[in-house]
Amino acid sequence: MDPDVPVTHNAAAHRYEAVVDGHLSICEYELAGGKMVFTHTVVPPELRGRGIAEKLVRAALADARAEGRKVVPACSYVAKFLERHNTNSH
């Protein structure tokens, strides 16, 4: 995993973002009541295998927990991440 990947929260666009080597990676979500529904995670092919999606999802999950929101993994990557890391989505 690339430790120097800066992740930013673009609240207006409802997504977490990381720009690496000029390429944008995103983890999108929707807010529904007390839930944070993760809808899409995209990392360009040039950047895959560098742990960028994981960094995006970790940042998003940390914020969801800090805000007391239930996590709903509508995105397959987020669902697999939660399963792999035995992370409780409540």
C-alpha cells in the first residue's frame, strides 16, 4: 500500500478522492437518514494494486463511524472489504 496517498473528502460531490500520478480515484456514497450507502469505488487501471481503494474506504468508514452512521455496502468493493476485515457495518 502506498502510504503517501492523500485522501480528501469532497462532501459536495458525496465522495472520497485521491489523486495519484494525475489520476483520480474515488469512493462514492449517498446519505440516507442515519446511513452512509457506499455506491461506487473506482481506481484507474494505471493505479491498481497500490492499495488506493483501501485507503479511500478506510477514510470513509472512519468518518461514517465518527458520525455514528450505519454503513451500507452497495458497492461490491466495500462489501468485500468489510467481509475481509470482519468489520461490523453497524
